[in-house]
Amino acid sequence: MGDTDENPIRVPASDHTTPVMGAMVPGIIGFLGMTLTIWSAIPLRDHTGISLGLGMLVSAAVVVGIMTLLGVRGSAFLGLITRGTFLPMTLGFFTMAFILGPLTLLKQEVAIVPAWWVLGVGIGCLIASTVIHLRQGVRHGPDTPPSWVRLTLAIGYPSLALILGATAWIFM
């Protein structure tokens, strides 16, 4: 009762980075696979390569850096953003600026990659993500998600990639 802290979420004093990163890795791989698969749909249809821009590469590095930071210091970040409303909105604004800014400002083309290669890497990432999600059930512990969550995550990225890639192929 003597606690005057208005923060309803209690954050542990130490971060357990190994379980958090272990849980995030298959999601990051799946997201990468879905993105690459969708990006390859239109160039495959049009028989062209995929142009890699400098802004695209910088934005991808920013996203990976943010995901890694959240995986390593997730509890500290959660504690920071639950202390008020101004800070989370400001962090969200700057995060979007650091991701979208390079895409808008850095238009230099770095390379043109064959669309089949990008599709192959994307499918490989989707398969790896699915296998990792399904194999997480082998180890039983407090950090292992329930089987329905693992199954949903395992089929989620490939399903989205198929639906969004087909939509891009047909309608764009």
C-alpha cells in the first residue's frame, strides 16, 4: 500500500535474454522469408530482377537492430514505455522515421538481384521458421509456448506470404 508507483506492470530486475531471443529468432526469420517472398512476386511475373536500393538496406538494418534490442533488453523497454504516454508515442514516431526515412531519402540502387534467388531465400527462411516453431515443442519448460501458439506461428508466415504474394501477382 505504501507503493506510490502508478505503473501497474512489474518488470523483473534482470533480463533473461536467452529465452527472449530464442523466442524471437523464428519470428524474425519468418518475417524475413515472408517479406522476400512477397517482394519477388511482381518481378517474377514481369521477368525482371529486384532492385536493391540503399534506403531498403539501411531500413532493413534498422529493423534488425530494433528487433535485436527488443530481444536483448525487452523487459527494460517494456518498463520504460509503460511509465507514461508521451515517451511511447515519441519512440514510435522516431522508430518510424528511422525506418521510413532511409526508404524515402536514399534512392541509390546498390544491386539488381534475380527474383528467383530472392524467392529461394524467402522460401528457405519460411521453411526454417516453420521447423523452428514446430521444434520448440520438443523442449518443455516455462518459456515454451503452448502447442496451438507454435502451430499458428508455424503456418502464419507461409500462409501470409502465399496470400499476399498471390494478391500482388494478380492485382498489381
